[in-house]
Amino acid sequence: MAVNFNPMLTLTGSNDFQLQSGGYIQGAFMDDPVSRMWLLAGNVASTVTQPVWGGLPITELVPSLAASQFQTAAPNVSLPTTVAAITGFTVFNRAHSMLITPGNPVPVAVANMSVAFLRLGSNIRIPVQVSETLATALEDGAVNQQVTWDFTNNRLGTFATGDTALNVKVLNVSANSKIVNYDSTTGAVSWSYGYAALIQI
């Protein structure tokens, strides 16, 4: 997967700078004294065909026997297609090797690059994108309301009978957060303002 890159484009991308202190930034985990102890680095698997950014679910893969000979500390991670396969979430924090280009103001990693992530069960709080409908439905409800993941739109999804529930707590919702937009046709990844949910994984 190639990164969308136009070396002649020098204009400042829209929504590059946070103009307010309210809301969340998708994929930037909340400060916590123990959060850095749970932060891991993984390699985006060669089979991943889209860019990876903060606030996406991942599946952590067991290293191959050949790789294990070299005591590799960084496992491969892939993008799951089912809720049952989700083992953690990517984050922007300390993701120093992610790419930012004029056509993609959002830091991204592609196949064979490094990406920071946190495992489910770490109790870390991460903002993820959510639809307006779900954000409204979650208001004033219990933190353990059932939710799922919408793989089509890369965001927290509404739970329905027959769905697999995502094992997270929804702590808060925000109507004016910095969220990531991905255009699968052009490969462009950009910032905008919209709804985010703070989940504890």
C-alpha cells in the first residue's frame, strides 16, 4: 500500500491545528500514571492494504517460529474484520515513525511500518470515533452499555441482537472532537471535527 503523496503540494491542510481545548483527539490516549507501561510497538503486517492511524482496532499476531529465533519484541498486528478478533487499539502517542505528508496530515503507518498500540484489558482510556446517533443514545446511560465496532466506517458501532459486543466501557462522549476521515477511493486520510467516545479498553 502506497501513501498518498504529492510533493508539490505546499498548502496547509484544513483542520491541521486544534482551535479549542474541548473535546478529544481520536487515538490519543488519556494521561495516566501507568499508561506508558502498557504502551507497545508492533509492526503493521504485510497483508494490511490500507493506512493505519490512531484509534483503530487491531489483532496482535503470534510471531512465526523463524521470527522467534531472533527474540523479536515487536509483534505483527493486522486489522481485524470481526469484533471477536480485536485484541487492542492503535494510538498516536509515541508513534514517532508514522508518516505525515502534504496529502495526508494525519500520521499514518502502512504495511511493514511500526505502530503503537494498547491491549484490551489494560484499562487505558482512548477516544475513538462514534456516530452522532450512537453518541446521543449513549448519553446518560451506564458505562457498561453494549457497543460493537463498525468496520465499514472505522468507528464504534451500535449493538444489535446477534452482534458481538466489544469488551469496553464507554466513559464519555463528545460532540466536537478531532476525528480521522479516510477516503478508501483516493487513500487520503484527513482530520475533521465530529463525535468521539472515550472508551476504557
